[in-house]
Amino acid sequence: MSTDSQDSLPREPSAWRPGNHFGQKFKDADRHLDGEIVRGCIERGAAKKVNRGVYQVRETFGGVTFCLALDAAEGELITGYPDAIDVDVARESGRWSPQQIRDIETFIANDPR
């Protein structure tokens, strides 16, 4: 599944399979990834090519922006994580509990990216 531009980046979630790393990170409680977030990032996320065949797609859910790394050449989900948070919007959204907001803030503060 080779793609040369973000315009040809597959936006159908079924075009992507989770790699081993992604499967492990999906289960990390402090990332709060779920199927809706993965689908939304793939289908609607702003895409940016970061190197040969690897893209980052970002989308915001209830004040929390998530990033997925995708290997277009392999059709593989590499990783996913919360990238930014607007705490006020997150609180008002009703999507996130106070504990989830704290988890996400902590993850972002400690993530070396």
C-alpha cells in the first residue's frame, strides 16, 4: 500500500492493521485511546508526512488532540497518544472524567515527543 502524498493516504480504518507496538500502547490506560479516536484520526485527522511513508494524523476529541503514527507503505498503525489538551474544553465536553483529564495531562507532560 504505497502512498506518495497525504491526498492518497487511505482514510478507511479497515485499510490499517495495528502493529505490535500499537497494540501494546492502545491498552495503556494513561493514553485513553479507543476505537472512536482511532477511527476519527484516520478518517478526518490532519495528516503530515514525517518521513518516508510515515504519516502523523491528528484529530481533537472533546478538547484532547490525539496523534496516530501510520506507516503507509506497510498499512500499519505504529502508535497513538494524546498530543495536546485544552483542559477547560475537556472538562466541559462531558467526554472525559476528571481522572482521565489528569492522566492525559500527566502523559503529555512526561512524553518526550
